[in-house]
Amino acid sequence: SQIATGLFLAMHYTADTSTAFNSISHICRDVNSGWLLRNMHANGASLFFMCIYLHIARGIYYGSYLFKETWNIGVMMLFIV
């Protein structure tokens, strides 16, 4: 869902500093369901990182850091994301 909404938003977004705000306004006001896709994309990213942080907290709580190889792979995956 993040990829789909991100691609859709990228088709309508202009990254120029003088027109970026207007392109966001255009997405929210003029594009059909643009406001919904923008909010889904923003909230989806927040939910994704919340799940990552909860997963890390669970690993710390249960002592998963004692398994060095597993923990190091998890840390590498965190940096990739």
C-alpha cells in the first residue's frame, strides 16, 4: 500500500521549493480522493515505524540481544529500512 500510494502521490507532486506547497494543495483539493491517499501514505509510514519500534522493544524485553547473530541481523535490517 505504501508503494502504491507513494507512486500515485509522486505523479502529482512537484519537488520545487516554490511550488511544493501548491502541489500538496492540488493533491488534497483537486485530485479525486487525493486527500485520502495522502493521509493513508502518511499514517501508513507512521504505523510501519511504530511496529518496528514495538518489535525492537519486545526483543529487548525478552532478551533477544543475547543471541548476537540474530540481534545483529535485526540491527542491519533496521538501518536498511
